[in-house]
Amino acid sequence: MAIYQVTDNEIKTISRTTFSESGLKEREDLQRLLKHQIEIISPDTLVIAEEFGEWDESRRRIDLLGIDKQANIVVIELKRTEDGGHMELQSVRYAAMVSTLTFDRLVDIYADYIKANDLELDAEASILEFLGWDEKEEDEFAQEVKIVLASAEFSRELTTTVMWLNDYGLSIRCVRMHPYESEGKILLDVQFVIPIPEIEDYQVKIREKRQKERASRAGGRDTSRYSIYFNNEQAHSILSLKYNL
């Protein structure tokens, strides 16, 4: 999608560029700027950590780790490439790794982030205020892990994979960031690709309907235990039979 500049005499096309051509790097520029304005790609999110990783067997790091207003953990991955690479598979791995975080552990992680960024905040008080809680509610914390992927572009393989994973209950958002250059300035066009904002509610309803249908089909099987005898010797077998068969 093109961007145009309207003047008194014409509608002028603004040239699209790339992050590489613009000299913008992932961590030093995009990540550094977005962590302070995360609402651009992930509304209602509080950034808790940057380059997070505490797994001895892995050297991988989550670009940005956050929490949303519903107390869900949010994994945010950034890429400046034109296809997104394999960031969807990487982010699912990260989501699994942080799914066991407790509220108290998240407070400790945020405290480290506050110290590293020279912020004058109390970690626990800030999180509670963000969530609108008077005290921690462990049962309501981290019911889901949501994923936000932000890239200059996404390949068809990536978007197909994301839609399939979302259909099976994951929550992955794809945000496209296109850089443009005009009169020596870098402009950023940010668009939510998946889910499509205009039909997000509809997509959620369709997804829930499919999940219920799959659960219904799975529940339509009768698993019964039978005692079977061969020459007066008992053997055990579980036979799964569909109804009316």
C-alpha cells in the first residue's frame, strides 16, 4: 500500500525504503524505540523485560517481554526482514518457556528492567496499578501467553502458519512495519495484518465455533473398558467405539 503526501498542487508518492537502507537496526533502533512506545504494535501492554532469557540450555532471548491488561504474558518479537524469517516458530518456543512464570517472578524480572533503565518505579506497585489490582491474584495471572510479531513483511508460509495456530487456540498477532523516506525523514507505516482489525470479532467467533465442533467430535466417542477371556484367562483391553456402530 502506497503513502502519498498532499500538497497544494499535487498528490506526491512517498518512496518506500527498507530498514537496512535507512540504517535502522533491530535492537539498537527498533527495539530501543518501541519498548518506550509499545502501544504502537501492542496496545494495552506493559514492557517487563528486554532481551529476556533465563534458560541455561539456550542462548536465545525474547526481544521484549510484556504483560497485558488481562494479566496475560506477551512475547514480542521484532524483525526488519522482508519475510519475517521463522519468527513464528521461535516465538511459540518462547511462549512455552515463559508460560510457567509466576506473578512474583515477573515482579523480580521487572525490577531488573527498571534498574537497567534507570527508572524510579516500584516493580510490584507498578504492575498492580497497570492491572487495576489491589493485590496480586495468582489465579488470574498468566492464563494465556500472547504473541506479537512485528516485521517489515511476512511470508505466505508464516501467515498461513499463524492463522492455523490461532485456529487451534493460540493468540498470535502480526504487525507489519513499512518504512518510508520523505525529505530526509523516515516515516513508519504500521498495519495490523493478523487478525484483521475490521473482522477480528468475527474471526474470534469462527475460531471458537471450530474449537467447539472439534471438541464435540472428540466427545462423540465412547471409551469403554471390557473384560475379555481367552481359555478362562482374563485380558484387558480398551476399545474405543463410535456411537451407533
